[in-house]
Amino acid sequence: MRGLMLFLGAIMVMGLGFWSYQENYKTRDAISDVRKQHRQIGAAHERLRMLQAEWAYLNRPDRLRDLAELNYERLGLLPLMPDAFGQVDHIIYPIPEILPITNPIDVNNYVPETTDEDPL
């Protein structure tokens, strides 16, 4: 019986060793994937910063003004001027439609109900 227990114990130890060996490699692969994804995220952030810098460079007011003047005949774009902008109070909003009153209440003959209790 003792030999059987030693044999089963040895099999269990070898099985646990095999399992931990596999888990170790799975963990290393997962860590490698995470590092790879971090590098990709860093590269994407760098590309995004580059694109934002290019966008800011291409949208310079003096460059846009020159492009508007160059392409005036074809596009009809006018250069931006301070007086080209309006104010919010100059916007005309549509007047909402007034619905007809279907059940009027006569308030001239209204008598409030009285109670004996003091409200305060």
C-alpha cells in the first residue's frame, strides 16, 4: 500500500510539474503579447501626434487665405474677415405653431375652496 501511495504521489508531482511548465509558457506568451500591444499603442500615439502636427500646419490661417485667393474663380471662397461672423442674437429662429385652445376654463368666476384648517 505504501508503494502505491508513493507511486501516486510521484505521478501527482510530475503532473503538477507538467501543468506548471505549460502555465509558465502560456504566461510568457501573454506577457509577450502585452508588450507587443504596448509597442503598437505607442506607435499609434506617435502617428497620431504626427498627424495632428501636420493638420495644424496645413490649417494655418495664412496658408488657407492664400488658397482661398488662388482658387477664388473656381470655388468662390472668400477670405475670413472679422466682420464675416455674426452674433447669436441675430439668428432668426422659427416661431413655434400656436395650438388652438380646445377646452377653455373660465377663470373670472373661479371661487377657491375654503378649508377650516390653518395652512401654516
